[in-house]
Amino acid sequence: MSTYEQHEKLTLMRESERLNRKEMSQLVDIPYSSLANYESGRMKMSFEAGAKIFKNPRFRKYRDWFMFDETNPATGQIAPVLSLNGQEIIELSQSGKTTG
């Protein structure tokens, strides 16, 4: 089980993508004040807010980690610490080389 609370996970995801709160709030169409309250733990994130975040391709890769504390890199489900500066790891099938 993860040792992170929901608000900590949200902050880790945003920071892993190298976004500030304003950038993330605009990207996922959530008011800045709501995002700030979610990250500080003053408010629990609503289902609707979570759906907006995980509908965005940039954050979809964190969905299983955020909700279930599970990762599966083979299917693209990772934890923020596995994300390289907000870039996804892409493995080239012909050469076997990895780029990011």
C-alpha cells in the first residue's frame, strides 16, 4: 500500500510533469483555487475533477498508481518517480533502444 495521501499524489504527478499549479489547472480545466485546495489537503478531489485530470493524456499514465497504488509499465501505467521529466519512455522495437 502506498504511503502517499491523495493530495501528495496529486502534487507528485504535477511536479513530475514539471508544471506549476496554474499550468496544470489550465491544462485540465480545473479552477486554480480548487487545485491548490486539493494539493494542500484542505479539500478532497471530486470524481469529476479526477475524471478531468485522468482524461488528459499527460496524466493518464498515473491513473492506476493514483487510484489503486499499482503500476504496470508494460501497459503505460507508471508512478511519477518513473517518469523522466514528464517525458514517456519509448522503446523502439527494431533497435531495442530506448528514447525519452
